[in-house]
Amino acid sequence: MKPHDPSRCRELLERLSLYIDGELKGAERRSLMSHLRRCPCCEEFAQSLQRTVRLCQDAGKRRLPADVRARARARIEDLMASTRQ
């Protein structure tokens, strides 16, 4: 096993978002995955970032409760009506 090279970790961090978003292809993706297998610190960071991204995506899918939506809609209508006067 090669000694740990912190400069490789910095390079990985620069491409990690592309990897998580599925935008890395071919040799670049394989290289990054190989680094993650060999570097527990980077692997843990990548997994944590993936969980964070997933939680943010899931949070954006939730709808507000109906009563909150109704109050917001009514307030917007009131504000729009007041600007027309």
C-alpha cells in the first residue's frame, strides 16, 4: 500500500461533488473510487456529504401543511390586493 498523500485528498475534494452528482465518468470516477477505498478519512467524508445531499433533497420534497399553505395564499392575495388600490 502506498503512503498516504494529503495532496491526493485535496484533489478528491475538488471533484467530490461531481462524483456524488454522478457527473464523473470513466477513469476519473474509478480513480476517485479507488482513493475512497484506500482512505478511510475521505471515504467517511464522502459518505457524510452524500447523506447530507440526500437529506436536503428529501427536505425539499416535503409539502407544507394545508393550513400553512392556505394562510400563505391568503396573505399573498391580501398583499396583491393592497398594491392594486
